[in-house]
Amino acid sequence: MATKRYDPAATDFNGRYSRWVAALESADDAELLEATVALPTLNKRVLKKLAAVDRDEPDPTARAERKRVIVLLSEINANQAQRRREREQAKQRRRDRTVRVERRVELPTTCARCGTKLREVRSTGRPRLYCSPACRKAAYEDRRAHRDGAVKVQVVEKVVTEVRERRIEVPHSRSDCIDAVLADDDLMVSVIWTLTALVQDGSRRAYDADQPRFKSLAHHARVLHQALLERAGLA
């Protein structure tokens, strides 16, 4: 399952962090070990930052808040890194379902009569066979006179490079598609817009107020709105 955007409330960050602080103050080694395990990003680098705050910040209230923010940011950063990895994995799965077929056919690069290197060989239009009109006319005269060594050139195929991409639909579970959407911020916004349009469509009875999913959808819409206000600093 794809990692969702980090939500401190959903992960009970405040509870886990408060337990860790209390364990530090109580000097209970067993409790401290369990509380530290509950904060998986509390590594040596984060502990070093916390020690620096203890050393440099004289105000106890500001010190406690700064330390809490450091631990919270460590979890947010770890979550964002995991989401980036999952987006890359989703892109790789899409690339794996695409096959590139390449075919190369070489065009003449030298004059068919005198062997001089041709200039400005182009991959489109009628291919050049002779270096000049004089060589083209001379080759024609040779063929018409049936002279020995007369040159007759027939271009069977003149494609230089042809690249085709063919989509191969590999059977996969619906959860793979869901994971790909959850790992892509732009797609998540598109889902919200699509859901809004469906709710506004009066012919879609599945979103009526008497349907089981209505209360749950309304609740999550309010939570989303509140989260946006908090993110904008308006709450």
C-alpha cells in the first residue's frame, strides 16, 4: 500500500513524543527503550540536533518546542522520501509495460556511379543516389547504351530509423493503480476534482444524503477543509 501524506494526528505523534520525553525525565531504561522504538526516525543525527538545542537554548519553553519540531520534521522528511520512492517505483512500472522497438536501415552514402561521398543525406523524401546531375545523366546514358559496368540502382527501402512504442497491458491488481495515484500529488488533486463533480451531478444517486457513504464523505470533506485552513495559517 502506498504511503499517504504524513498526518501527525493519524500517527499519534504527540502521544509518542510525550511518552519519550516522560521516559527521559523518569530515567526508566525499559520505558525509554520502548518509547524510542516508537519514534523510528530518532537516529543519531536527530539526537545530535536535540543535544545542540539543549546546549544553546536557555529558555525551557522554547527549548521544548524546538526539540519537538525537530523530531516531527524528521518523521515528515522520512515520509516524503518514502513517497518519492513510491512515485519512482510507479513510473518504473509504467516504463516496464512499454516496449520500444527500433529498426535501422542505412541509406546510400556514396554516389552509385563514381563513389564520391554524398553530402546532405536526408532521411525523408526521395533518397540521393548520385553526387551530381552529371553522374545521374551519365549513369542513364550507360544503361541506355548497355555499356559494361552500367549502374542500375533500385532503392527497396529508405527508412533510416523507425522507433515505435507499443503499450503492453500487463495484468495487475487494482491496488497497483491505487498505489500509483496515492503516490502522485497531481493525481490526488485530480481525484478530488472528479469526486466534487460526481457529488454535484444530481443524477448520481450514490451520493444522496440517505446513502451509507454520505456521512463518511461529508466528515472527510470537513476534515480536508480544516486541514487546508491550518496549512494556510487561517485556522
